Amino acid sequence: MKVLVVEDEVALNEAICDFLKMEKFTCDSALNHFDAEDLLLIYSYDLVVVDINLPDGSGLDLIDWIKKGNVNSGILIISARDSLDDKLKGLDLGADDYLIKPFHLAELNARVNAIIRRRRFDANQTINFNELVLDPKAKEAKVNDTKIELTPKQYDILEFFITNKNKVISKESMAGYLWGGDALQAHNLEFIYNHVKNIRSIIKKAGGEDYIKTVYGLGYKFSAS
């Protein structure tokens, strides 16, 4: 799962990202509204953690920008303002939850997991695409009810494809999802290419269809057509 933390207090931003990484999240950070928009235009995030007070504008404006741009990310507001008006405005704009500073990182983690679980898939819900069935909790995949052997990264790639079906996905975007914005190196892109090739082979050997289409010059598209 991939999270963007938009917080101008450097120490707090780093503490949140370090904690989430220990909890097996991929985490990118931005210190202002402008940098957050840039990252959101490039990468897909399961959740955006955003402070209301930013040096170049309100976090509420960023939430409004996210929702008007149809960015499919959950939103958790963090703020020192214990204001009912701010809370209601943020929730009205489309935020999923609101957390008042100071807070324990364990509570932040619980809120993050709850939002992602509600938005993406319930704790016991599977992801289905024709003969493919993915179990996010167990990180297992089946083809025609038969379990297939995937590495953790291969599972993450397949889940990313299915949850972004019918969209053209670049290798850079997928590498950013898997490793974060600071990991777009040539060997990671080659890693993506090799694992996509292996995933296609594994699914076909199990009797499944090859839904991963190469879009030359752009990346891949997961589609039944």
C-alpha cells in the first residue's frame, strides 16, 4: 500500500513516513501543496495524509483539488486545529477521517489501515477478475480456484494491475507504487519488466487468460479486451 504524507513540519513528516515504512507501507512525502500536487499527478496513492496548515495554502484546498481531479485516494486530515468547522469542511470536501495533533503514531497507523480497508476492500473481501481471485489479506492469488505461486512483489504487481484495470500504466508509475518516488532506477524498471513477463507465464500455465497488454512506448494495460 502506498501513502503520501503532506506535512510541512519536517521532523513529524519524517517520523510518520519512517513509522509507516516499518508497518510495510510505501511512503512518499511532500512539505507543501505544490509538491503534493506534482506527486499526485505522477503516482497513484492508496491514501493521502494531509495537514491543514501548509506554507503555500490550506490542506483543505489540496483536498478540494484531489476530489475535483477525481484522484482515487483516501484522505486523512491531520491538524493542530481542534476546530469543528475545519473538521466538517474537510469531511464535506471528501476526507475520510480527521486526526488532531498531537497523536500517537500507532493511532495514525490504525486510522490509515481502517480507511484503506474501507475504501479498497473489506477485511474478508476478495478481488475478482474473471477466473482470477486475489486475497489481499493473505496476499494469495488463484486461477480457476487453483492457487498460483507468486513472490510478494509479483502479487503486488498483479493486485495493482487489477485494481487499475483498463488504465494504461507506465513502468515508472508501477515502480513508484512499489518502492516510492525515490526508487525510479533503471534496475527497478528492468525488475518490473521481468516480473510482468513471469506473471503472464504463471497465469497462462495455470489455465488463465493473459490480460496484461503491452502498450508500446507507454507501459501496460490490464484488460479483458
